[in-house]
Amino acid sequence: MADFTPELKNILKKSGCKFRRSAKGSHEFWYSPITDRCFTVGHKIKSRHTANAVLKQAGIAKAF
């Protein structure tokens, strides 16, 4: 099963999103200047649907 997290984080960084801090458990808080919101990103995202949902929260088009 694929791990989408490294590629997802690269897409977020290229789009201007910033890592804020570690969150509870195995998650991180990120900030998107596109939507002006914070959102969480898991350390091991195995589903392309979840990866695309994170991108949607960041205001970025689907990539997976």
C-alpha cells in the first residue's frame, strides 16, 4: 500500500502552505494562505481519498 504523505507535503510546501506544529497523536497542524485556515495532516496517509481531502482543505486541486 502506498504512503501519500511525502508527496502530499511537497505539494503543500510548493503551494505556500506552512507547517505550524505537531498535533496530538501522529498528526501535524499546517496553515494554508489560500484558504487562511489551519488543517491537520497525518504522518501515514494510505488513502488517495484522504490525501485529496487534505488538499481540498488547503484550497489546492486534487493531485492523487
